[in-house]
Amino acid sequence: MFVDKSRIYIKAGNGGDGAVSFHREKYVAAGGPNGGDGGNGGNVIFRTDPSKNTLIDFRYAQHYRAGNGAKGEGGFCRGKNGEDLVISVPKGTIIRDYDTGGILADMFYDDQEVIVAYGGKGGKGNARFATSTRRTPGFSQKGVITEEHSVILELKTIADVGLAGFPNVGKSTLLSRVSAAKPKIANYHFTTLSPNLGVVRYHDDSFVMADIPGLIEGAADGAGLGHEFLRHIERVRLVVHVVDISGMEGRDPVEDYFKINQELSTYSEKLASLPQIVVANKCDCVYDIEDVIARFERETGAKVIRISAITGEGIRDLVELIGKKLEDIPKVAPMEFEPFEYAKEDNNSYDISVDEDGAYVLTGGLIDMLVRNIVLDDLDSFRYFQKTLRDKGVIKALKDMGATDGDVIRIEDTEFDFVE
Ligand SMILES: Nc1nc2c(ncn2[C@@H]2O[C@H](COP(=O)(O)OP(=O)(O)OP(=O)(O)O)[C@@H](O)[C@H]2O)c(=O)[nH]1
Ligand SMILES: [Mg+2]
């Protein structure tokens, strides 16, 4: 199965609530507040894993949640922080926000780690609210509730060299020849369904070669999953264009050559302009090889390197040529983008629903934030609360929904009357 694009849901951990607790001891009449803070929620972190080359894991598991922070406890005990959740992805994975398409991260480097969703902060315990005039605060702060986000993971392989060509021309066989990679090789089309990477040694150095699935006519318009496959040669710096020179499948190598180049340029200017080495594979099957090569070079205007991925003929020269050519081509750089970031706290969203008893129920990040920070039965605080609701348009929204003076507004367990 071919998976190089997946949608998953991630959620950082909620912050734990602060505790309300008072010191109790024999013979001590009114103990002071000793409620501890809640723990912070865990972050959702993405990490590159060089041993992965597909996003297949994400097809089966779609929900990812970091640990919640624990509640604070009496005796000034702070709740435990929630555990971070680390999600491993193949190198070259681009992470986008589903709703906006904004790019959250380009997982370009080995062992790169990016925090994509931050855990909610734990709430303060009542011990923190004690003042000289408020000796026994009967309230604490709630932990921040985090939102779930939907993200798209998209793999765009990063390699120095990409092998392009029709199915069955011997791309995987070539990769297995020049590197320790063990891609599946078989005599049918579309044997390779996700990119295989191999490290090719070149003197004291090395380069990475990606064997991508075969392309067919119309690939750039999506034929044979072509769109998905072409994505994987966008981030290489040299294309090794493999043709089956034997024409043993009844195809014409010259025609094949032009068709593949056509697909590359239809897909993008960039692919078309990448430096290319043309390789004539399966030379071992051709009786009049000199003539065939001469015709190919004459009709295409391209210079070809003759190889046989099966017998090994020409392979060493090919590696030399690739290595030498790479010396003059700049390395692939990560994508340039304005990073999209999730708000660490959602302090703006709100939602209004109507309960069975007719009360208007307020929920959402804005409401949570207000409730966390405001003591609703304190008059000054309550005024501030109302002003904020007005400023943020909640009062107007309630009016638009038909709320009139005296209607019940409910927030969690607290109720108050609507006043315009
Ligand atoms: N005679 C001969 N056969 C070859 C050569 N290279 C590959 N083959 C055969 O061609 C068939 C296809 O080889 P693969 O390496 O799987 O081809 P591919 O281009 O990766 O194919 P897809 O993954 O389907 O795109 C296999 O049966 C190979 O054994 C060669 O140099 N000579
Ligand atoms: Mg293959």
C-alpha cells in the first residue's frame, strides 16, 4: 500500500487544575490555604526517524494525545506534568495545519524535533491567592484546556539523487546494486510503491539515492498516482533518468525518454531544470548495443551511460559520474516558509448553545480563560467579566440569539442573569 500523505489528529495535554485545600492540624483553628498548582500538560512533538520511509503507520492510528497534567493537591503539592508525546516521522515530512494549510514544520534534518502543540499550563492552587485581606481563598485556577488540531503529514523525500523512469526499467535493481538498500524487485509494473533510500559510497564520501515508484504518461496529471510519486523527486539535486534500452517490453526507449521528461516538466519547472544523467539499463539484453545506443543518442540528443544493473556492467563508472557531478550542485535546502503556529492558549473562541431549560450555555477558550482567572462571585471581578464579554462580542451574540434581560446564562456550574 502506498501512503505518503495522511491526516491525523493531535492534542497536547490539558493543564491540571490547581487545588483548593487548607492546612489542618489539631488545635490550630483556621489553617492557611495550601492547595498546590496543577501540572502542565504534555507537548506534542514531531521527530524525524531516519529508519522510516513511509507514513503508513498513520493510516491505522489517527489520534495522538499527550498526557494531561495532574491536579494539584493539598500540602502545597504540585500535580505531575503530563508526558510529552513524541511522534516519529520519516525525514522529509512536511506538517501542515489541516484547516488553513499553513506549514507547521518541515522535518528536514536527522533527529530534528519540533514542538507543534504546546501543553496547557497548570492552574494555580489556592495557596497562591492568599493575600493579607483574603486569608482563606476558597478558589483556585483551572488548568488550560487544549484544543485538538487536525494536521496533514506529507512526505517529500530528501535525497541527493532521484531515480526516475517508467515502471520495470530496473530502478530498484540499480539502487540495490550501488547501496545496501534492499528494495523489492520484480518483473511487473509498480513493484515499488514508496520511495526507497540507499546510501551510496563515493570514495570517502557518500550520497543518498532515492528509488521512486515508476512514472507513466500523464503522471503529472495524476495517472498511476504520478502526482504522489513526482512529489518525491522535488527535493533531490540530480535526476538519474533510467531507460530500458532493450525495449524488451515492446516499448521504444527514445519515446520513453521524451515522455518521462515531458512529465517532469509538466509537473514543475524545477523538476525539468534539475541536472540529469541518462542511464541506459538492461544493456546485457541487447545484441547490437552499439547501434541501439547510437540511435538513442542521435534521436534524443542526450548522452547516455550504459549499464546493466543485473551484471554490474558500467555501475562503477556511473557512481563516479554521479559523485563528481554532485560536487558542483548545491545541497538541497529546507523549504522556505512562514511558520504557522498554534496559539499556545486559545483565549478567543467561544460557543453558545441553549440548554433544554432555556439557559444559554457559554463554552470555549475565551470563557475558560475568564473562568480560570476570575472569581465570579466577587463583584469587581464580575464587572470585569461582563466588560470582557461585551468587548469580545459575546453579549451581542447572545442578544442575536434572542437573549433578553433576566434570561439565565450558564458557565459550567455557575449561573447568572443576562443584563444588556
Ligand atoms: N536483463 C536485465 N534485467 C534487469 C536489469 N535490471 C533490472 N532487470 C529486471 O527488470 C525487472 C524490473 O526491475 P525493478 O528493479 O523491479 O524495476 P523498477 O524500475 O524498480 O520497477 P517499478 O518499481 O515497478 O517501477 C526485474 O525482473 C529485474 O530483474 C538489467 O540490467 N538486465
Ligand atoms: Mg522498483
